[in-house]
Amino acid sequence: RKEVEQDPGPFNVPEGATVAFNCTYSNSASQSFFWYRQDCRKEPKLLMSVYSSGNEDGRFTAQLNRASQYISLLIRDSKLSDSATYLCVVNNQGGKLIFGQGTELSVKP
Amino acid sequence: GAVVSQHPSRVICKSGTSVKIECRSLDFQATTMFWYRQFPKKSLMLMATSNEGSKATYEQGVEKDKFLINHASLTLSTLTVTSAHPEDSSFYICSARLNTNTEAFFGQGTRLTVV
């Protein structure tokens, strides 16, 4: 089993749609969690950290369920510019960041 | 946010030559940096953890003699791909963190093509 697993993609959605990405992790000792965004042929960039209480940043909402070892990202009112690959990232002991395989999102007009 | 600079962004080299990639943290001191490799349509694969002043820690399956890592100062780590072969062609990305629980900042990546 992979340490971090994400929904298979791609997700093709119309502008304005709400889309949700899911991610599970296998190491219960994982300490912190992030969502990154990666555009084609570019480096990953932090979208948001994920906290146990859940957190929201504009159209983006992240949730963490430690008991189920599950992380989610919700994007509301999708924009064309949201098209990218979204990476679920888990921080394990020793400070290693483990990346999920990524979920590709394509927002169409 | 913190800035990590990676150089070069793109390199084409001949088989058998060595290529050095630099990763600098521009506005903070990074005792630890990480090197990743990414194949097309795949996720980032951690290659090694670069520790300032000591030997790098390599992930299973990564050849330490092939991928030499040097972390000579708190702001610079280098990855040297030695005796490069076409199968080493890939996107190499470094990252640095302020501490072990904060987010990572990534360099711009280096696209290596070995011909």
C-alpha cells in the first residue's frame, strides 16, 4: 500500500463547479499535512496547510480526519486558472514529505 | 514566503558526463534540504535528504555514488548526477524547510536531458 494515496484523475469540470479531492495516508504517526498545486512543468507550490480543525482560504477548504487518516480538499466556484495537478503531502517522522501521486484537474469554460 | 532558488533550470548533456545542480535558500538557513525526482505524469519521488555538514541520507534504491549530494553551507546544497545516462533524464527538484513541521519551499526544478 502506498503511503499517500489520492483519487485517480483527471477531473474534468465546468467553470463554477465544486470539486472535491480525497487523500488517505497509511502512517498514523504522520505529523502535518499539506495540499500543493503543481502546474505543468513547474515546481509544486503550497496551496494550504491542513489542520485538524479544518481550514478555509477563499474558495478552498481543507479537512483532516486523523482517526480515518483522511484528508480532503474542496474547491468551490472553480475557475479556469484552477486547472493544475493537486498533490496531497504528508509529513512523516524525521521531517520527510511524502507526496501522493497527484490528481489532475481540468476546468473547462 | 521563503525563497529557494535552483540552477540551472534546464540542461542537456552527453552520456557519460556529469551534471551539477545547485539549490540555494535565499532568505533563510536550511540545515536540511531534500532532493526529488519527477517523471512525466508522476509524483515527486524523494531521492535523498541533504544535511548540512554531514552525509546525505539516501532513500532505498537511490545510488549514492550516482547521485552525489553535498551540503557545504546552510544555504547551499548541490546534487551531481555522475556519468549520466539517458535514463537519468528527468525533472529534479530541491526543497528546503524552516523546520521539520512547516511547509516546504521548492526550487524551480531542473529539467535534465541526457543525449
